[in-house]
Amino acid sequence: MANRVAVIGVGQTHHKSKRDDVSIAGLVREAAQRALDDSGCTWADIDAVVIGKAPDMFEGIMMPEQFLAAALGAVGKPMFRVHTAGSVGGSTAIVAAHLVAGGIHERVLTVAFEKQSDSDAMWALSVPQPFSAPLLAGAGGYFAPIIRAYMRRSGAPNDVGMRVAVKDRLQALKNPYAHLHMPDITMKMVEESVLLWDPLHYLESCPSSDGAAAMVLGSEEAAKIAEASTGRRPAWVHGMAMRSEPTMFAGRNQVNPQAGRDCAADVYAQAGITNPRAELDCAEVYVPFSWYEPMWLENLGFAAEGEGWKLTESGATALDGGDIPWNCSGGVLSSNPIGASGMLRFLEAALQVRGLAGDHQVEGARKALGHAYGGGAQFFAMWVVGADRPE
Amino acid sequence: MSKIPQTRQGHRPVAIVGFSQSKSLRADRASNEVEMLLPIVHDVFEKAHLTKNEIGFICSGSTDYLIGGPFSFVTALDAIGVWPPKTESHVEMDAAWALYEAFVRLQEGDLDTALVYGFGKSSLGNLSEILNLQLDPYTMAPLHPDQVSLAALQARAVIDQGFGTEEEFARIAARSRKSALENPFAQVRRDDSVEVLLQEPYLVSPLRRHCLPPISDGASAIILAAGDKALELAEHPAWITGIDHRIETHAFGARNLAVSTSTAKAASIAGVSEGHVDVAELHTPFAPQEIIVKNALGLNDSVSINASGGPLAANPLMAGGLIRFGEAAQAILDGRATRAVAHATSGPLLQQNLVAVLEGA
């Protein structure tokens, strides 16, 4: 029987295009220290460190966890490195959570980062690989045709993506850690920005960010101690799951991948959720390109197939007035330290149910979804966190 | 007597019930990673009497830097065919750590089986240049110390502190190569005398060529099963009765390179010294490292070390540590041993180490 897992502390950096004031070690340490402070723990209280990041080629360092061991207080402790493509920030949190759920450790520090200014992700994603046809297009070029397929299938009007781009940037204004703060953003600005990969405009794409995210995950006992010492309540993990499917095969539904649907079904079943739109108070979902909001609304069961764009269009997903706000933090569209982007979704979901999300808090949030995806939309990691201790 | 031995750390009992590996080759030009994995994945399922649809969890270990591309594990998944979608994860570490993740995942009782695999095609690039990128990018990598020179520093520390001699390094190499004659999967298989080996010129003093591992392409796979499921799938499951891993600082100047405190700590938590050890498989790619790890594990001379030939006879990166687990487990699965130690390492100069005790019932 699995032990209960709680998020007892979270920390993140102020995400920026260039953090040239710190090394990678300094960057991850900053987020980790904030998570420790939030949890009322010291470095000595941590039993193990689980770190994740997107491909090593982004910074040009092979297995960077080796040189980061000291900066993350891991010397003499177990240190573990996860890499599951873009979903890695979520998967890393889940691997860490299983160390507590499986009774291995009491308190695990989990960290994810990317220092995109140290490299060129577009290049790293485009190098030709032995035995494989090169894509030479980066992530946007990969996903644009899938978005086109969604538009054709659903009949969504052309401006739905632009609505998401504006909504998430306006919500980012309420999050001091967000990379992009664009108070004057309008639909017209988005439409007039450069068309990068048809149908995606520049402002419908995520930025390149330096940043890190960290969480301290603890057992029930650790949660009790943390709450008593900090006065801040934990977020409880109500369900967590990962799913993978192959990149390519005949008949694969790339627009609405089965792995995403299965992962959501698994995590909802664990959390006792039958109607996610009604039972969740908010969601932090990996939307690196604007159109992935309506697409994931359908994939995650918030709307019927072909209907996701109607939720976006009606304003249902906005923090201001929506019944199911998505990405109140500004999401990946406003901050994208790639390896950390998934963990930020998990972390922001925890902040919401702890009531600590500040200006982007959804009032009275009790249950939230954190979501990450990666590869060719084939790797999924999700958790549902709640304010109440699960049964 | 119970059919399932007691675990030391209160873990749910999990056992290795199947192991498969590819033949280690200097350069496997005929297959890509998927083609390397496909036969061994089929083989390990067959050995464990399972199909992929019965597997609860999948975890792999590999590094992007060997292929020089961002997602080497992604296409490798095609060797499994994860359809319908599966619960799956990946570590950018030796696949022995993927085994650790799978072991942890099986603790909660909702899943009973896991597939673990690792693969590495070291022949695709210049290994010395690639492994340099594993060093601290600000202070160490720009100096470009190659991995053999670093290993020579460690070997020198072993000699200077009186833990070993060049002749002992040669004896370890000779024994490994000779043992490998019995292992059809090994790459360096020959009967060399210590005297002849010592006549080789230094590559980087005090290391001669025989102190180095071969450059290898290869893959390995293991099936884990928990509790009664393991008894169903194997006659003599290799139970993981203790397991732990630890990391040290990356700063070589802050470590005594001739000792392995992380191995010693993991060994004490895994309970290595709490019984007689029949066989040990040590992931020590450079001959002097065997002395360091053997000392840290507290193994005496009665223990059979690397009867497979070990990493000095075959060293596919990212799969090599998992092969140690497989070889140690196979001795128990075959009824040749009742208590075995498996060790895996990651990072430069034994920075990070994983130790497990495997037991038959």
C-alpha cells in the first residue's frame, strides 16, 4: 500500500532569457533553497535528490547532475537523474514522489532546470541523428502540422490560438516569477507578429528561458512537522501517472494522443474525479504553443472531442471569470526553462491548493491538475494535488 | 524455510527473474539501437515467461551524447512497441539506476513486474572527447582531461596509498580476460600472462592498455517481479534483499580518489557484510578501480569477482552497470550462488555508486 505524499515546500527562480549572474549550480541552488525555506527544512533534513532536465545537449554538459551534486547538498546521499524529454519536469516530480510513496525516504528534494542561454535548443533539437531522418525544424516545426490537423478536424476559427496567447500573457502579469510580462499585449499584436510555423505566430510560441523549479516532497509525518513549523499547509498528491506511446506508427492519433487520454484517466481514477471540469478548480497544463490549450482541453477530458476551442473562446479557461482557469501562472507560454517547465506546472498546481499563489490565486482552490508532455506529444506526466489529505 | 528471504530495509521483496544481453562488439555496424535491443527484449520476455502486455512498468537508461542527438531513448522505445501506451520512464544514467527506479516503483503493491533495459553505442563517436563533457563545465571540461588520464590519477593514488601495484592491476586484467573465455557475450577474451601484460608500454603512466576497458557497443535487459509473481516466473528468483546508491562530490581535489566512500556507505545500508558473498559483479571499468570498490565493499579473497569477465572484457556504456546486476542475478537464477553482490557506477572516477545484495531463497 502506497504511503501518502505531500508537497511541503516549493521554490522557483525568476525566469529570464539570460541569467548571466549565476552558473547552472547557482541557478538550481536558488530554486532549491527557496523550496527548503518554504518547507521549514534545512539541507540536512533531505534524504535524497531527484533532478531532471531536458536533453543534455541544450547546455552541452553530459549528465550535469554529477557536477551539481555539491550545489544541491547531495554529497553522501542518493542522487537520481531523470530525462523523459519535455515531460521531464513532471516525470522527475513523480519519480521523487514514488520514493516517498514507496516508503524509501521521508523527504526528497526534487529539482528541474534549463539554462537555455547557455546553448541553442533549436539547434540541439535539429541535429541529424544516425539512422534517422532529420526534422530540422525544432519543436514548433514539428507541432505546427499537428495543429493544422486539429484546426481542420474541429473547424476551430483561426483566432483561438491568439486568444490563448493573450490570456496566458495577461495572467503572467500576476506572477512575479514569469519571464514574459507584456501588459500591452493584444490580439492584433499577436496576429501581426512574425508567422514562424504556419499557423503559429511568434507570440503564440513559448519563450526561451533560464530557470529552475524545486519542491520538497514529504511523508505524512514530514508534512505534519512542516505545517507546524511554517504555518503553511501542504498540498497532497491525490494521483500521479506517466504514459508513453511510440513517436510514429500508422494510425497514431497525434492530435489527441491515446497516451495522454490514458494518463488522465489513470490520474483521475486515483483522485476519484469523474468530471474534471467540474471537480478540479484549476489546471496547470503544458501549453508551449497556443493551440495546445484547446487540444489538451479535449485530450484531458475537459471538453468533448472537437469542442475544446469553444471553452477557450468562451473565456472558461481564464483566471478572470472562467469556471476552469488554465495556466493562471502564465504557463509555458510565459516562462519556458524547458526541463523545469513541467515541474513548474506541478509546482503551480500545488501552490494553488495551498492557497499560496498570490495574485494569480484561484479563490478557494482545493483540487488542481499539473500536466507535462514531451517528445512528439507522446510522453505524459500528470498529477492531481489537493488541499485535503487523501482518504 | 520461507520461499522469499527477508529484505534488510523493510522493502517489498522484488527479484530479478530474467536477464539478457547482447554480444559486446567494438563497433556494431549492422544494427542501430533499436535493432540491438529488439532481440534481447524478446529474449528476456521469453526467459521470464512474460509478454510486454503483462509488464507493469518500463524504465531504461541511456545517454544522448553517444549518438550526439537529443532523444536517444525515444526511438529505442520502438524495440518494445509501447502500444497500447505504457507506464514508462527513463534515466540519463547507467541502466542499473533504471533498475533502481523500477525497484522503487514496485514497492507500492499496485504493480508486480517491470522491464528494465539499457543500451550504448560507444563506437559512434570519440569516447574520450564525449566523456570530457561530463566534467564541470566551468572549471574542468575546458582543460580537456581525457578519461584515461583521469583514471591514471586515480591509479596513482591507489599505488601511492599502498592499496595496489601495477602487477596487481595486470593480475586483475589477466583474470578478467581469462574469465571472459567462458562468456560468449564478452569482447576481450584471451589467456594472457601477467608477465606479458606488464611488458606493454604505458598508455598514461601507471596505466597500460590492459588496465583499460574495451570500447563497446551493447545492450542489456532485466525483468523484475515482486513477491509471489517472482516465484511464479522463476525457479530461483534473485531477490534484492538490500539496495542503496550514493554520490560524492564532483571535485576530484576534494576526494581521496583511492577510496570510495559512496560505495562503502551504500554497501553498509544494503547489508553486504551481513553474510557470506559467493559472487560479486563490480562495475569497475579501469583495473585499479576493482581494488577500490572491493575494499569499499569489504569483500575478502574468497569472493569470486567478475566471473563474467567484467567491464575489462566488455564495457557498453549505460548498459554495463545493468549487466553487472544481470550477471550476479544469473548466478542465483542458475543455482550457482545463493548470495551475490552487484555494483554499478556512474560519473567520472567512481563518483556515484549503486550496490545491491541479491539472494536466493
